Amino acid sequence: MPKIVSPQVEFGGLLNQMKSITPEVFTTDGQFLNLLEGRWQEPGKPRPFTSPVDGSELGSLPMLDHATALRAVLAAKQEAAAWAATDLDERKRRVQDCLNQLRNQVDLIGKLLIWEIGKTYKLGFTDIDRAIDGVQWYVDNIEGMLGSRKPLGLVSNIASWNYPMSVLLHAVLVQALAGNSVIAKTPTDGGFISLSLTFAIARRCGLPVTLVSGSGGELSDVLVKHEAVDCLSFVGGRYNGRNIADALGQNHKRYMLEMEGVNTYGIWNYSDWDGLADQLKKGYDYGKQRCTAYVRFVVERRLFPQFVETYWNTIKGLKVGNPTLVDSAEDKLPDLAFGPVINKNQAEDLDRLYENALKTGATPIFEGKLDESLFLPGQDMSAYRAPRALVNLPRQSELYFKEPFGPIDSIVLVDRVEELVGEMNISNGALVSAVASDDQKWAARTAKEVRAFKVGLNRLRSRGDREEVFGGLGESWKGAFVGGALLVEAVTEGSKPILGNFEDATLLPEKI
């Protein structure tokens, strides 16, 4: 029997479900709209959007121009005062209502994320579940975190495409719970469909949320620099993040800028190779398209044979394929390590980085191959890439200092502890790192020398959920830290100093 797209995730059926649940998101002929001035309107200039899964067209992004985006910002700002004056119990009631309604749509949202951004079946549901569970924790604990603090006003959100629910939607709902009106830009690389569904539900529940689509060139000035915006939450690359930090630093606006860094895993005097194998496998979730993915391994030279054997035996077993594929209508979706990267352009950029590394002298130690049995016959596979790994990456290679944001690992061999620490710190700050050693005291001591916000000891560190603080050191983060009470403090004003990585501040927490 030929392989087919699973009927339970067929996109046309999912889109029809969404149209029946939130018809206000669409024009009469099925085009997507923007949410501004309290209602769904303005189809903008539609830009076709294709799925990374198979290149099929899913719809069109409703791209706005500068003038319309300015209307959205000004209207969102006008909602701030009345919402800030709304009793906290009423704000909690509305956010709780939103969460209850979102729980009814978890299945649909998770499946939409498969098509929009190439999540596997499991990870699509994980993203929305984490968002709902995380916001629920804030609803249950907001009184103690908020105290007498007052909302800032209008919070603007610009985030990358990889976690539209557990990062972007989560932040938006907590910001609103704390008393702010909120505007968010849909990521142009994916997530606008599922975000439109969730924002429609939030708006129905009376939350002051606005959702717009458009290019960064058209919208950045109003969403970042306009005086009506009181705070910016940004998740993205360092180039854009640095430019935003420079712009915001001139007008003293509150901001949280989460940027990339090369997250490293250091291995010294180590023997638990089975334990490392489990971590290597988990580390390939979503094809390493995560801000906390470990893409650089700094290994004591004498351990290289054991490391290579462990790496090879683990990574060769990972399945990479179409996350919608089944052998028959009755089959379950496959248990894949990951599906496509976000689009064909990203896949080609990964090829470019890899070829550049080879030309400058790096040595390949693993080149995975795609298994055609995990794809539909003749389907577009241009966004899929199997894992690859390099050793002895020269400093002149672009990949040496760059996070690939995809399935390419680099391995650096060192002979001294000083070298290990130096090679772990090559990106001037990271969000997470890890140090593995049989000597726990040595690992704990060495972790203090690593410039990462969180350093795991013999284990991976993640962004964390709920009460766990999150931020970055060096160039990986600028502005207020988030997580736990700090996320609420970042979008409110009070007597307590704001903890963060500011250009003109010295308040930093101890290693988390």
C-alpha cells in the first residue's frame, strides 16, 4: 500500500476546523486577516506561505504596511489604561477563560504546528501544552508576584517561529495578566495560522491583544521604536537584536532581548557514555532549531575515540522524515527524531555553512542520509537535512563562531582544562552550556568559568518552565531576565530593581 498523509492531520480538514471555530479570522473568500483595533480586519498584501513539510501552499500571510501597523500600535496603546484599571480578579477570570478554551483546541493547534513549522506530532502538542500549563501557573500565583507593582502599558512582542505557543503566546498572556495591553507580530517563517486561532480565542475572552503580520522593514519602527510602545520582548538573532538594543538604549525603554549564542557541551575525564548517548538523542529534538540546542562539543582529546563511537551509534539511529506520513489510514504517525528545517532557504544555508567548513579544513565525521521510505513518493524534500558533524573546525570557518540553527554539530578537541573553558566561551555569552565529568567537584568548579546563564552538570540544561529564571550572559541576552516572578517584574513597575543584562546595570543573579 502506498504511503499517505495521515487523515487525522490532513491540512484541508484542519483549516476547515479552524474556520468553523474562529470564522472571524478569515475574509469571505478564505484569506487571513490581522487583529487590530479590537477586530479582525485588513488582509494587507497577501504573501503565499508554503509548508516546510512538503512545499504545499497553506495560505497567505496578510502583510501590513507601516501606516496600518501604526494604527494597530496606537489602538493597542489606547486599551492600556482601562485594562490596567481592571481588577486583578477580573483579569485572572478572563485569562482563565482563555486557557479553558485553548485546552479544547490543543489537538487542532498541535496538528497545525506540524504543517506550519515542521514540528513532529509529539512536539506540536508539547508546545501548546507547555504554554497553557505555564500560564496556568501564573494565574494561580500572580498575586504574590505582582504585589503592588503596576503595569508598564503596551508591550510589543517580536519572536522567532520555532516556539509560537510556549514562548510567544505564553509571554503575551502573562503580560496581559499583569495588566498590560499587548501587540505581537507573527513570525514570517511560520506560526501565523495557529497564532491567529489562539489570539482569536484570547480576544473573545476580553483580553487586549493585537496580532499583526508584516515584514521587519515595514513594521520594526512602529513595533520597536514608537513612543506608544512601553516595553519590547524580542526573540531572534544577534544581528537584529543588537540593532534593537542600540535603538532602545537611547530612549530608556524596557526590553527583553533573547538572542542566539553557541551553546556548548564540555567533556573531561568522563566515562558515562550510555548517559551521554541519551542526551545526544534528546539534543536533536526539532533538528536543533532551538535557542538552547547544543551544537558544539568540546572534548578532551584522549576521550575522542569513545565520544565518536557513542556519537555515531546514537545519531545514525535517528529517523528524519515527513511528520505527517503513515502507511495506511489506520496507522499511527511515525516516531521521528525530527522533520524538516523551517524552509528550503534555511536548509541551503546549512549546506553553505557545512561546505565552507570543509573548504577551510574541517574534517567530517558523520554525514547522515535521508531514508526515502520516511517520505511520500515524489514529495518536495528541499527543507529536509540529515544530521552532520565536523571535527577540527578552523577559526576561519563561519561555523566556528556561529549557531547553525539546524542539525550540524562541531567537535573541538582539547588537551588542557584552560583550552576547554576557552573553547566553550567562543561566542561571548550563551544561554545554556553543560560540563560532563566523573569528577563532580571539578565539574561544578569549572562550570563557574563558563559564560552561560545556565550550566548543566552531566546533563543538558533547558530554558525551564514556570518558576525557573531564564536569561543569558554576554551577547546572548540584553535587558530584563524572565521566568518565574521575573517575567511579571519585567513588564511592571515597582520599587524592586529589575534583574537583567543591561548595558548600564550590574545587577546579575548568581549562576542558576
